[in-house]
Amino acid sequence: MSIFTPTNQIRLTNVAVVRARRAGKRFEIACYRNKVMGWRSGAEKDLDEVLQTHTVFVNVSKGQVAKKEDLVKAFGTDDQTEICKMILSKGELQVSDKERHTQLEQMFRDIATIVADKCVNPETKRPYTVILIERAMKDIHYSVKPNKSTKQQALEVIRQLKETMQIERAHMRLRFILPAKEGKKLKEKLKPLIKVTESEDFQEQLEMVCLIDPGCFREIDELIRSETKGKGSLEVLSLKDVEEGDEKLE
């Protein structure tokens, strides 16, 4: 798709249009194909890599630029870059049925890949293959949401799959070294956040090796920093506690 804009004599190619309706009017921006979803998921942070031009149109294909007074009425500002960001995050990406189908298929695979990478069978500690996760997602009739990031959806898929199969986030293995003075009290606060304590040594200081749910890491880190005033240490021994080989689903 090639678009000629008479306003600035720029020929826009490889265009993806994002459209929004505000104050009864239509507004469009011209983006690079395949970059819009990257921006929305947070993978792409450079606006210039997403936008073909920092211009707000009423019709991209005809090169009709939006009037300043219409922008102010609809968005409360005439700052084109800020308006482009608003349309980019909330607008509707205009794609053909074929493109939309391809995009959803790719997102489906990406979600399955994230789930397979983060999860194990809790009984065997073996990871599941991507193909097996895709099959399980189809079995629960998971429907991809194009406006949500693949990471957010992967967490939702994990929650749903727990109802039909043995699956959970692979645990992280951590080592804490805590001053003796704060160690006993802090251990009680940490206990609800620890899944498995593998070793514990309490002499001049408390040293523990344990497994935790990755979702608790930040809370544990902040707890140790604040309670020990920076004297305690936290070391990640492994990001995923997994056994070798893939899990098979009979």
C-alpha cells in the first residue's frame, strides 16, 4: 500500500493505519507495519520506529491532515506527537482479515512460547514443549486478545491451564544471607513467600537456600533491603528450577 500526501509531498509506503474517533470525528495516524503491537506490548519504545510521520490525519490514504481546532476539541491539545501516542495506545489498528488472522496466529504462538518457557509440571519439574502448550490452549478454547500484551495473556493462560492440567510457574532458587540480629524476625516474615527451604544455617548470620514463586521476588528483595537496611544480601542461584528433558502428555 503506497500513499501520496499532497500536504508535505511525502510518499508513505508499508503503511499501517491506526484510527480513533473523538468528539464525533475520525482521526488517523500512519505507522510502520508490525510495529504497533510492539509499542503496545512495550517491546518497542522508540516512537520514530513506529510512526511514519508525527502528523494526525483525518484520512491517511488521501493525505488529509486534521485541523488544529478539531485536535484541541477532541484531545485537549494540538501537540501532534502526544496525540499520536494517544491514538497509538487506544486506537483501532486497521488491518485486512488475512493480516488479522496472521497476527493472531503469531500472538497465539508467542503466548504458548512464554508459557512453555516459564512453566513446568510440578510433579516432575520438567518443562512442557511449545507444541503441547499450544494444544492445551486450543483445548480450553483460548481466544487471543490483540490489544493485550503477550506477557499479560501468558499469565492468564497459566491460570486457566491450572484448571485442566498439572502446570505451575517454575520456581526460582535464591540464597539469602541475613545479619543475625534481624535474621530471626525476618525469617518469619519471609516464610509465607517461600515455597521450599532447601538448606538453612544460623550461626553468626542466617544463610538460607530456598525456592520461591517468581512473582514474589520483588517483595522478598524489598523486604530484605528495608529490614536489614542494606546489610542483608539476596542472590539468584537459578531463574528456573527444572529437570532435564521435556514433559510428555500422554
